[in-house]
Amino acid sequence: MLDRIKEVIDEVTVATVGSKDDLENFRLRYISRKGILNDLFEQFKTVANDQKRAVGQELNKLKTFTEQRFKDFSEELENATDDSAGSKLDLTLPVAPNFAGSVHPLTLTRQRVLEVFARMGFSHEDGPEVETDWYNFTALNFAENHPAREMQDTFFVEKKAAQKDDVLLRTHTSNVQVRLMERKKPPIRSIMIGRVYRNEAISARAHCQFHQIEGLYVDKNVSFKDLKDTLYHFAKEMFGKDTKIRLRPSYFPFTEPSAEIDVSCFICGGKGCNICKHSGWVEIAGSGMVDPNVLQNSGIDPEEYTGFAFGMGVERITMLRYGINDLRLFFENDVRFLRQFEGA
Ligand code: DAH
């Protein structure tokens, strides 16, 4: 019997365990009810009395040793990082937060602008981003070789024999004005929103792609006062009821007269801060009365109809609304940025 015990001790000494299955097999073979240890204890009952003491001691040693080995193997497996051991799974941990997507800040602005103008009776229209020179420039009263064409660094897709047929990426949403007037007869009251492209170096303040909101109102007797009232109402809805607007004379080929629209700074209330560069005012739009040439080019009689138009940058308005200081953030889709607009 002592020999058998020695044999088992040797066996247990060299045993190895690499997985949970191995561990279970070890347990079954040695420690379980039907295991070797139990057998040996059964046999122990038949050992002659004078040997009981010696054999009993060895048997107890084997038992302690085997149980210690089993404990060591269990701990080793527990600590192994290997997934197959399945030991690192803590089912009591709180569930990792599951973030739902959020509406992009540019979309938030777009939705709000459309909503405000919809209540004033403006429809929502769309137009192509790949455009001909005619709709982007010529029909809008940009004279051939007019320096204003250079102001908007254009991405050309295809140069044609005649300049007005050149294909390009639209540099503003004003192209849709002409397409709309060709298609519809006045009264026309529409908002056009979309992506535009300019060949600009990318920085915190400029990008080669951005979004514009275009507005057009053409009917009999539309006046400059209508333009002012409409934009004043818009500014109050968008930036708060105490907002004031200011018009500064400007120039655009497609409007005459033209004006730049400023709103009183809604951050400092006009007292002066970083956003308004201490002037109390921030510029938000270009605007003016539609030039008679543009109406003519679009098939609308300028003797019968007048209109106003305006254009503004979606990024610019969004930056002002949310105090964002870098244009590039809109296009990087960094979730740390986007998540800040959850529930906005
Ligand atoms: N298209 C002009 C731009 O991109 C913005 C603009 C100014 C649009 C005056 C208009 C307008 O409709 O009347 O700079």
C-alpha cells in the first residue's frame, strides 16, 4: 500500500493543468468520491493494525498534497488572462453605457432655420451641387472675367468652349434661385439649403466644403422693407427675442441694392466680447433686392415682379449658436464633439 501511495504522489507531482477541462479531470481522478484518494482510504480500512499508523501518515500527506495541488491549479487558471479560461468575466459589473446617436449640430441649425421660415410661408427647395457656370455665375449677373468670380475660388469639373457651359462644383446655393425661377412662376417664397465648395486652404475659419442657406422671395411689390422685416423676425426666432439687426451696404452681382446683415451679439448682448470682437455685432448674412438682370435671365419679367434674396453660412450660424471655435470639428465626426449635442 505504501508503494501505491508513493506512486500516486509521483503522479500528482508531475500532473499539469492547462484548461478547465484538465482541472475537472484532475478532480475526478484524484479527489472525487470515485477518485483514487477515496479508493485508498477504503483500502486503508483493511490495513493491518500495526501498519495503520505509518500508512495513515503517508495517506494523509498524499491527501493534503493533492488538495493543495488542486487549489494551486485552480488559482493559476483563474489568473490566466487567456479568454478560454473564461475567468475574467465579472457578471456583477455595471453594463457599459450604450450611446445612442445624436443629431449633428449642422442638422440642428438646418432644422431650426427651416422651421422658422416654414412658419413665414417659405417652402424648401433643392438643387444640384455639380453645376454649370450659367447657374452658378453667368445667370446671376457675374460678368465674364468679373473679379467676383475670383472671389469664390471655384473647383472646376470640366472646361467647355463657352464659359457659361463650364461644369463646376457650386460655390454657393444661389444657383438654385435661377433654377427655381425658371421652373416656377411667382409668387415664389423658398429656402434652399445645401453643401457648397470652394478651393480654400482648410483652417479653423475656412473649409473647402461648407453649407449655405439661401432665401428667395419674388412677387409683385416685394420691397426692401419686406427683406428687413423677414430677416428681423428670423433673427429674433433664431437668436432670442431681444436680438436687433443692422444692415450695412454691400455688393453682390445678383442683388441691387445689396446689404450685409448683422445681428446684435447674443453672447454679450451688444456690450462687446470675443465672439463679436468687441463690436457688439456679428455678421450673419448677405442679402439684397434681386437684380432685374437675374429675373430676366430666369424668365421672369422685372417690370412686373421684384424680389429679395439672402444667403448665409450654416456653419457660421451654428458656431455662433453653440460657441464653437473651429470649423473643422463639423467634418471630423469625433464622437467627443458630437455627443455634446445629445438632446440639444
Ligand atoms: N451667394 C453669396 C455668397 O456665397 C451669399 C448671398 C448674398 C446670397 C446675397 C444671396 C444674396 O442670395 O442676396 O457669398
